[in-house]
Amino acid sequence: MGFESAGERCTGWLYRPDRPADPPVVVMAGGIASERSFGLPAYAERLAEAGYAVFLFDYRNHGDSEGEPRNLVSPSRQRTDWEAAIAGVRERDGLDTGRLVLWGTELGGGHALDVAADDARVRAVVAQTPVLSGRSLLTANGYGYLAKGVLAGVRDRVQSLVAGPHTVSVTGDPEESALLSTPGARAGYLDLVPPTSEWENRLPARSLLSLATFSAGDDAESIACPVMFVAGTRDDIVPAASVESAADSVSNATFVRLPASHFDFYEGAQLAQAVGHGVAFLDGVLDS
């Protein structure tokens, strides 16, 4: 299933449950420089088993969607992609779009909150380890990385006018210069990349300029639907305290804290627990 976003083609997978015939639908997308195949099919499959349709999509510049340069992280463009994906889903037959849910992870979690604040027809949101401040994400590596990132971003914007993009690593070990370089981040991220993927561990450095000014949840008081926030107690990329603080700003929020690091949520017990809490939350919200 595909859709148009600002004149470019985006792609996604639509998962349908065996029953009911017109299931509620979850629109889902992921995190920083990731593709829809990076850990999220396990969520979509389990939600389909629980009776939910799921539309899992790639942002522009990512995966099978159109857009150059590849892996460009632009929060404003991704916000547009969320809105276009939702509009496309609402045009589909055989889905109960009156019971439409947003499920976003990491950067996608922040986008889901912002979209719901402007779309009163969204029935519920699951914000899993949501990135709420791009600046905080960048300064997790120290303010020196933020300064270097700004310089690299400026270089990329100038260089891209006459040549290819100047890139930086998406993930690396703590001693390396990368966007995500906390202990275990490199192994955790790369474990999500399927062996057949052509994904490269780099993104245009101008992405860091966009992230430095990104802030999600600023209009949280405008969110009319219930929201479930999910955080990991050992998450040093998106600290649980920041997620709990965001939950406090939403009038109808449920906060779930699980014993997990950032990438634990994609396998094993933590995956099962996150899905279990999410299904219980959605069943309660949509049946009320």
C-alpha cells in the first residue's frame, strides 16, 4: 500500500487480522533513520493477531519510499508523512477508521503526539520511548558533539549544492562520533537491520540541524484522546524521566515503565510486555 506525501511516493505494509471484517486500524512508524522493517513488523504481526489492522510505513527518504538524499531525517517532512499516511488509510475500504490509532516509536512517538494534538479524530496514541527533544538527544553525547554536529550540518547544506551530501554515522560505539553512541546503541540498532537490507549507517549531516530544533509534545494539552507512554528504566537514549514528564502534561495519559534498555523493546519479554500493555490499553479505550 502506498500514498503520496508532498508529491513523493511513500510505501507501507498493511496488516489485516483474520477478524473482524472491519477492524480498528493502527498507523505506525519508527525512529531515527530507520526503515519499517527494523523491528516493527513484530509489533504489527502481534497487533494483527489481536484483531487490529496495522499500516506500517516508511518516511520519505527511507526504505522503499521516494526521496533523496537517503536517510535524511527531517521532522517537519516526517510530520507531513504521518498526516499523508493517515489520510490514505482513511480512504481505504474494510477498515474502521472511526477507531484509528497512532503508534509511534522513538522519533515517531514524538510525531504521533503532535499529530494527535491537531487531529481530534484520532482515538488513541501509543508513544513508545518517544523522542521529545532533539537537542537533548544530541547533547546526550556531550555539548561538544552538538557543536560538531552543527558545523557538520552547515557543511552538508553547502556541499550538497554542488556535490553529494556530507554524512555522519547514525550509530556507533561510545568512543565513536555518531548520533546514537551510548553503550550498546551500535549493537542494538544494527541488530534490527535485516540481512537483506541495503541500509547504510549514515545520514546527511543537515539532519542534525533539524533535530537540534525539534521539540514534540508542546501542544500536549490539546490532545483529546487517551495516550499511553512507554519508557524503559535502563534507556539512556530516551530517559524514562523525560517520558514520565511528558505523560504528566497529558490529561488522559497512562504511563508504563518497563525494565528495559532502548533496544530491548524489539525482542523477547520486553517486546511481549510492550505489546501486551498496548493491546490492553487499546481494547479498553476503543471498547469504551
